[in-house]
Amino acid sequence: MASNTSKTARASVRAGQSAGGALSVLGEYKYLIPLANGRFAYVRNLTNGKTTHLKTDSDAFVEEIRTLAGAGHGPKIRAELNALHTTNPEHGWADTEKRLVDAGVFEG
């Protein structure tokens, strides 16, 4: 089957894949991609290269963030949560961060 994409487009996709495939904004990786007004999020795990779709009030979300925080990504995730709250305070990101703090995700 013939491809309708240009050589330049295919090259940029290959370059993006070799860079780890994670969403990058000004050289910084985004760990959280909010969905459905903060009820769900894609969580990009840079330690294993997987992106998971999780409900933000689920135990699986807490454990995924705990894994990332344990790998040293906690401060950046907290900064993202604060930025999401600042941008969309009605989406409950402050509550999400409080649940993570209460669960001891960012300790140690």
C-alpha cells in the first residue's frame, strides 16, 4: 500500500520516536495529559516508556504517580499538578494533589 505522507513528515515522526516518544514542551516532558475536565488523565511513565489512561481518583493513578515519584520525578509532577490547577481550578487538580499527598506519594 502506498503512503500519502511526505518524506519530511515520516522523518519527523522517526525523530520523535527516537527521542523517547513522550510529549515535550520546550524540552520538558509532560507526565500528565488531562482528560474529561480532570476526571481522567494519560500518565506518561518515562521509566518504562508506557502511557496509561487512568481515572484520577483511582488507586491505579496513585500507584503510577508513586512509581514516578520514587524514580525522582515527584517535584516535576507536583509542578504540573499546580500548573493544571492554576489553568483550570474547576477541574479539581488541587484535590488530586491532596489525595496524592495524603497517600504519601511524594514523601521520601
